Amino acid sequence: GLILPPLEPQLGVKSTKRASIVGVALHSFFSQISHMPAWSKLEFCQFAAAWAGSAHCPCRNELDRDGKIEDFATAIENVRIRDGDYLEEGKGERIPLPWEILQPSLRILGHCLLGPLNSQDVKDAASFAVRCLYARASHDLVPQAILATRSLIQLDVRTREAARANAATNSNANTPTKAKKPEILLVSK
């Protein structure tokens, strides 16, 4: 399907079209993301967090302090999501984030956060970036962005809790069990 109407050639780019052009570029990035190396995904997450400009905002972690997930703040410390861990000097700065840029950015971050083949570093960086974007959306009072980022944060929390529960279950599975005899099936002719 057609994402946006075709852009006619122009000498200069009007500020009203910049977001659409960047959105198309981000959509192209997303269409090839499963073939990209981890370093490319990590850099995008760093840029997204820097674009949000909310790396040191305390409301970035407000969903982590929810009553249902009290120990998640501790888990975040264990996965190295702290102020500045995924922000390098010179990696962008706070920019305007209209929905045309934010929507494809959240798709990319969703893939980085929930993709089963992504490394833990990519997932951690995406988690940090989504939380920064949530803080930015909360400050800017953008309902679409708040809903989208909050949903990604909740998916991240549930995924990490499920992984932790699965790890606990697997650690209990190391107890010795009696070996089963192989089944022999008899076939009559």
C-alpha cells in the first residue's frame, strides 16, 4: 500500500514536509530491520532516547513503580537500564516528535524490544528508549504517544516477568528424574 502521496521534487524542504520525509525513511528502516545487525539497532535506540530528551526525567520510571511490579525497578538495575547507560555524548538531541516520526520509531523500538532473535543489549536499549519516549509524551501530553509507549512498556514488563518465571521453572527442572523407556510401536499388516 501507499504510505504517503508521492513527494514532488523541490528546491528546499518545507518544514511541514520534514516529518513526512523522516517518517518514510524510518518506515524503510523498519521494513529491513530483521536483516540489520545488532549495532544498527542499538544506535537507533540511542538516537531515539536522545531525541526524547528525557533520559534523566524521574517520570521515565513511573510505570516501573506500579504496585503490580514492585520488584521490576530492581530488575531494571540488573539489566543495566540506568540514567545515561545507553546515551553517548553527541548522539543527537531533543527534537520535535510529531506522530509521523514517532509511529515508525515505536515500530522499530517494538521490534528491538520484543524480537526473539535480538540480543539482551538491544532489548535493554530499546526498553530505555521507550521509557524516555514515554516521559517525553507525558510532558508533551500527546495521548497517542502515551498510549503507544505505555503499551510497549507493559509488554516489556510482562516479557521480562515471563522470562524470569521461565528461568525459575527451568532451574527447578534440573532435579533428577527417572529415565523413561523408549516407546515401541507395533504395526500389524
